[in-house]
Amino acid sequence: MTEAAISDGGAVISVRKVSKRFPNGTLALKAIDFDVPEGQFVSLLGPSGCGKSTLLRIIAELTPPTGGTFRRVAHSGGAGVALGFVFQEPTLMPWASTLRNVMLPLMLAGIADRDAEPRAAAMLKSVGLEGFEKAYPRELSGGMKMRVSIARALVTKPRILLMDEPFAALDEITRHRLNDDLIALWERERFSAIFVTHSVLESVYLAQRIVMMAARPGRIVADFANAAPYPRDELFRTSAEYAQLCRNASQALKQAMDA
Ligand SMILES: Nc1ncnc2c1ncn2[C@@H]1O[C@H](COP(=O)(O)OP(=O)(O)OP(=O)(O)O)[C@@H](O)[C@H]1O
């Protein structure tokens, strides 16, 4: 791993000296500088409470920063929605079919059913759920529900995909499979991805760049490029190279936390 080059050129997300203090006085983020170049797969890695979710929510404009500036360049495609968000819980509508769940963002964008339906069906196919269009969320496994959630986030062809520990609640085999599928989707669509996790292993497997955060106050303590080539697959997962990269990242995280 080498130090990541951070430049302003081509950044889709630009965060400058951003801080967030909650009304109860908690300083969740302090002076965060963070740029994401277009098409990059970044992982935000850090222990519980270091402000990963808060930073993601600021980028998604779900909560405002209390200091600093933030810029997001909207390279919108398709329906004009530039950003997709996948939460830790799949948050599906229980009364609606899989297809209707994925159609929701298109319908909210005013797209007619006859156009939205084939787009949602194609997206379900690309996350491996062809044949489950009529199923209801209660009929799906945890991994399948998360696939629906990813399909719903990607159906508008966003250029930025934000993911907040999306696979944390899944068993290891399902998580591995979804990691592989996520890489395949990203290689095909080349959206800019920010993936929040507290798993060093998942971070090294997925990302081109790992941004490490520490708590009290939430801040960035290290920023590394992960040059392992894609596709990363089962062979990579069991390679000495992957093991070494994980060791390096763990050590870097430990050093950063101790400093
Ligand atoms: N609405 C809120 N009001 C007050 N404090 C908050 C609020 N939301 C988060 N915090 C605090 O801000 C800090 C950062 O929280 P955040 O959820 O961003 O961390 P995280 O790294 O995503 O943690 P986790 O991995 O557990 O989700 C924590 O100390 C948390 O308790």
C-alpha cells in the first residue's frame, strides 16, 4: 500500500475542514478533509463511534455539517438522481413486491410504470434476483433483501453510491458473495463508491483506497491506496498478497490509533 494521491482534479465529492457537533455537545467530526475522484472505490474504515456514518450522512445531505464546506458534483445519469444510499438495514416496504420496491425511486422521479418496470426488472437481474420480481420481502433471505436494497439504490444509475455497513448483519459466506457482486457491479458501472465498514478484511478486499478514522473526536488518521488489481475474487481472498495487505492495513490502523 502506498500513500494515496489526493488532488482536487476530477473530484465528485470534496469535503473541506468539515466538523459536526451534535446539540448534546458531542463533537462527532473535527476538521475532515476528504476528496473522492470520479469512479473511485473508497472505504471508510474505523472503530464504532469514529464518525463514519455521520460523514456519510453529511455527504448524502441527510444532516448538515456545523463547520467547514462540502461540495458534491452531480454527474447525473438516467432519471437525474446522482446519488444512491444503501443502509445497514435493507429498509424495504413489506407490503410491496420486490419489483415495486426497486421501482420506488423511479416512481418518485415521476417515471411512468411502463418505463420503470423493465428498468427495475433489469436491475434485479443484475443483482442475481431474476425470477423473484413478485416475491415479497418476508419471502427473501437477509442476503436477498440486501440485494434488493442495492438494486433500488442503483436503479436510477447514480454516479455516487454510498454504503453504510451494508453487509454487517449477514453471515460470512453471503457477505463474501455480495462483496464479489458489488465489485462486479462497480466494474461495470464505475460509479464512485464510499463503503463504510469496521472490517479491515472487507475494506482491503473491496476498495482502491482506504481512509482510516479514529474517534473522540472523529477524524481521519490515515489514507492509503490499495493497488491490488481487479477482479478480486476467491483466488485473491485466499492469496498471500491479500493476507499481507490485511496485515499492513491492521498495523497502519493500530499505529494511527496509538499515535
Ligand atoms: N444524533 C446524534 N446525537 C448525538 N450524538 C450522536 C448522534 N449521532 C451520532 N452521535 C455520536 O457521534 C459519534 C459518531 O457517531 P457515528 O454513528 O457517526 O459513528 P460510526 O463510526 O458510524 O459508528 P458505528 O460504526 O457504531 O455506526 C458517536 O460518539 C455517536 O454517539
